[in-house]
Amino acid sequence: MAHSFWRSLLFPTLGLAVAFSAPSASAQVSPAEILNPDLKALEETYFPQLKALNQSISKTKFPFPFYLSRYVGLDPAQQAEADSRGLEFVRFQDRVILKVTGNYNAAYDTNRMTQNERAANTFRTVVLPILALTTTTLSQDIACDGIGFEISYHVRSRERSYDFEGKENLVLVFSRVDAWALSGATTDPVRQEILNRNKIYVSGTDFGLSLTERDPLNVRALPRSIPAKPDATSTARSSTLVARSPLLNLNHPLPAVSPAVAAPANPAPANANPSPSSPKDSDPPPALSPSAPADAERLNEKYQAQLAALAKEGATRFHFVDYAPPAFMVFRDQIALQMTLRNSIQFGPVKGSIYKRAAQSFDLFLAPQLKDLSDRISPDIEFQLFDFSVLNKLSPGAKGTSEAIEFICPRTPLKQFVNAEITNQQLLDQSVILVNGVRIALNLQLVE
């Protein structure tokens, strides 16, 4: 039996004690077997639907035989008689996920298909049909944070003197909102956008699955890695954020040409320590309690149309990337509005200074756009941070080296900066700056 990446790495603290007995007649994990009270309650609530879903999957015809299973990597001879209760609620990085586990008896030829093509084919032929059944059987307001898959399949290598057959595991974890959006998607570009912002692993390695290319995408350039946002603890959508109903300021007039001059290049003298101006009535209210991913999902649902309009406008005016539209997410228990921009500045080879590139990315590219960007957002929307991810291309070509520099700025200091009340350095001193997910300190004066 293959070692399960999902159980050993993704779920180090399952909070789950299951008796690994023979499959029951119900073909579904019994709530009595689950010791974790939250997961047990979910299993009890959705037990009839999970049994129906299990039966629907078992009756579905795939290009090659597929078996739901508690374990991955089983030999074909073992699969028909193995424990087929492959649906269960588990915890993934402190989030509650409905996980689908199974073995697919496709044997891909490694000389004909790349690892990305094998994973993409399994996604199309196995994951998408099961996801369609899942979203049909279950309601979109199911009390969990997402839907996950762990699918094992075979790979075969042929050399002159021998044949070798092994196994690969494909793991995908989708947020609840994205799971239903993916199920309803009808084109590859839409599916690709959803894949890019959710977690995917192949045989235990973070993977940038591409639906149209032979080779995978650069994981570091994907929205989920700019950087990977820590997941706040969530117990079956228990958050209680109360939001008002303002709109994004999408009708705010923009100047014909964005400002050409960046923010002041030099920080205030060391002996200057001006007090930040007090928050005004239009400043967003402070967070009263830690935010959870479900809070961000509610904002994304509520402002879906406005965020789509902002993405469309941002693609032409602010260099937004097309695969990662603006979205609300959680960073350190606070709600952040995340926007990903492709830097128009051309940099040299990667051996240059990351600090100088970060300083120039802010002063020459991002800072001149901050006023227009912040003016597009209503001050009444209850979030605390702006999260600007700037993608820098460091070498030519479609697969050239790139890096992501992330500026995570509190709303009040950012407003003070665009109103010329504080300097660029004072804003950055109150912000979090990450390069490919690693935090750095940035002194603009020292790197010039």
C-alpha cells in the first residue's frame, strides 16, 4: 500500500480516530467511528448525502476503473474488496474539508506523457466528474470550508532492458466557493484561474497544474504562492463577521493619465518622528475579532460583480494579471484585499539585489498607482489590509525566472501615504514585505 501524502503531511493533526475495519454495508464512514466532535457532527448531519454520493461515484463510468477507497496506491487486485468508504470530513491546515479518496487504474506511459499531462488528464477524467456529482448531491452551503481530492494512478516507464510501473498521487484542495465555481466552469481559462489559486500537489510536491501545456506552471508565480496565506482556524463556517452593504467605488473618476512621479524617494530623517494622523470617520473600523477564511469568502460572494469589474478595469489600467482577479483573503487573522500586478519595469538577471528590486518595484511601479487603486475601494467595506503582489520577470521567455514581491499595507497608513501625510518609508515600516513568501526589511535609502 502506498504511503498517503494526504494523511502524513497535509493532516498531521487530524483530530480523528477511526477504526480501520472492513467496509460496512453502508459504504460510508459511520459517525460512531469518529472521535472528533466537530467532524462527528458533520458526518451525522450529511450521512445520507454522503452515502448517496458514494453510490453515485461507484456507478459512474470512467475511461479506466476507479474505486473509492480509504487508502491510495492499492494494487488493482485489492481494490474491489478494499474499504470503499472514500468520503470523509478531515482537517486540512485547520480547515474542515470533505475529502474524496480513490484509486484510478490508468497506467500512463512516461515516455509519452509528462507529469503535468498525467495530472491534467486525471483531473479532467476523474476529478471533474466526481466534483460534478458532489456539487449536485450536496448543497453549496454545506458546513465545511472546502472539497479535497486524493487520487492515485499508475505510471509506466519503458526502457530497452526493462519495464517499470510505479504510482503517483494527485492531491487538490479547493475552497468551498471555488469547488462550486469549478463545477460550473465550461472553459479551460476559467478552470485554470481556479486551479491557480487553490492547493495542488503531485506525489507530495507543490504543483502548478496547467491544463493546456506539457509542463507545469511556475508555482512561485501563482496566486496561492504570493505568498501562501496562513489559514486561520475555522470550525465548520463558525465565523460571525457582520458586514454592511457598501459598494466598491467603481464609478470614482480616474485621471486620464496616472501620475508619472513616484512617492518621495527619501524617508524622513532619523530624528523625525511625526505622529500618525488620527483615523477619520471614513477609515475602516478595526477588526473586533480574528477573521476566518469564511469571512473572506462572504465578501468575495457579496462583491463578486464589483470585483469582476475592478479586475477588468485593472487589467488595462493597473497591470493586473488575468489569472488572479482581486479577491478578499485572510492574512494574520485580518481580511486583506489582494491584487496581483505584473511589473512593467524590466529587471536584469536574478543575481541582482532583491532589496533594490523591491525598492524600485514600490517607488517606480506600485506607488504611482496607489492613490487611484485605493480610491476605487469604498471606505465602508470592512477589511483591514491591502495586499499588493507585484510579479517581476527576471529572465526572458514564457518559462523565464520570476519573483513575487508582496506589499501588505494597513489601510489607514496607506491612506495617509496617498494623501502625502507620511513618507513611503513610513508606510513600508508599518507594512509586511515578502519576496517569494520570505519576509524582508526594506530601507529605501540604503538600497538606492
